[in-house]
Amino acid sequence: MKLQASIFTLASAYFASAQESTRPGYNCHPTCIQPTIPRNRQFNFGRHYAVLNLDLINGIVGGVEETAAGQAFISNTANWIDAVHALDPAPLSIFTRVYFENSFQPEIGPDSPFGQVAGDLGTAATAPTKLHPAFTVDQAGAGNVVLQKTRYYAGAGNALEQILSTQKIDTVIMSGIRTSGVMLSTAYRLFDLDYNVYVIANNTIESPPNDPDINANILEGILPKLPVDVITIEQALAALDRSGPAIYGRNN
Ligand SMILES: *[C@@H]1O[C@H](CO)[C@@H](O)[C@H](O)[C@H]1NC(C)=O
């Protein structure tokens, strides 16, 4: 419980400072990622795509928010989410949050390994488990989905796979924190479930410590080997523009 309080304090201190800081619009922190698709090749996401925005919660984003890399990550990810929101019809956007059902944290027993990394986050009501205010969510108007998750994988203990399959999604475009956690775990699983997976390099970050450059090693080394496509936000925005009207929900 002591740790929970410290994460909370950390997150609120960050809110205060984030408002004053100027956000760099450039993200090559600490390495400029070489995308898997050549920058001059035109591609699109089709019409059956979903946008996954993973674990953008105060308790995790707060840990990088004061760094230049963290601010670039936040501003790039927020810009991407806003660009997706500007589309009509709205594509399927899915956000995940890590939280536990009640203070007994029944999803993680005393010995669950995941409890060691996320056991301090708390229930849906606690500030660290809420989505960071930099990111816009529109559940009522745009049909955005917000899922609880209780392991690394974005679909652990929720309806993610059911939603992707009933909505006939074939392509997912991922952003989130952290690269070695939810991003890597979800890329592997959805790849195995036959989805076309894209990861937006600028919308990823590794929580500290990131030495050696874990973020770059995963984006440039591991993901391309699956293979999963790692693209820049510029490529993602251009592909979004070229994609047909998204098919989701009542548009089906
Ligand atoms: C996104 O990352 C690429 C390198 O991978 C960089 O060239 C580009 O400037 C970045 N874009 C923004 C808006 O940070």
C-alpha cells in the first residue's frame, strides 16, 4: 500500500509539470528507428483495422512523463489518437488499462509473477490505473472500447479477441507503453492469431531502465524478425489517409 501511495504522488506531480513544459515534436529517443517498410512505399490498413492504444495509464505514463523521450512519446501518441478520432466513420479504437477487481486483487494471487510488476496499481477507482489525460477517449460517440487487463498481453482476461473477431478485424495498429511488456507480448499473440500487426515506433517507449537500448532492440531487432511491421508515425498517418472508410459496429 505504501508503494501505491508513492506512484500516486509521482503521477500528480507530473500533471503539474506537464502543463508548463514545451513538448518536443520529434522523437528519436534514444535511437532513430529504421522502419520495416521503406519510407517511400505507399501502403494502407484496408478497411478492417483496429487501433490499439495499450496501457496509457497514469501509473505507467507517469514514470516517463518528465523526460524528453516521454514527452515526445505522449505528444506523438496523442496526435495519432486525435487523427484517428477525426475520421468519420470512426474505426475501432481499443484502449487497455491495468487494474484489479477489488483491493484483494483476485486476478493475481500472492505468487503470481505479474503481481511483482503491477501489484501496486490498484483498482479501477485509483488514479494510477486511469487513462492519462493527454489521451482522448470517446466511448459514447466513436464507440471506443476500454478494456481491463491483468497481465502483459492486451487480451489477458478480457474480450479483446472476441471483439476483434466479431468485428472482422484483420489488421491492428499498436501504440503503447512499455515496449518490452504489453507491446511485445501483444504483437506476438496477435501475430499468431493471424492479424497483420503494425507497431508505430514513435508511439512506443521503454520504462526506465532502458540500457542497453531495449526499445530500439525490440523495434529493430525482434519485431521485424516475427515479422511484424514497425512504422513511423508519419507512415501511419499517411496509411490512415489512404485506407478505405473503416468498417466497425453499425457500419458493418
Ligand atoms: C518518428 O520517428 C522517426 C524515426 O523512426 C523520425 O524520423 C520522425 O521524425 C519521428 N516523428 C516524430 C513526429 O517524432
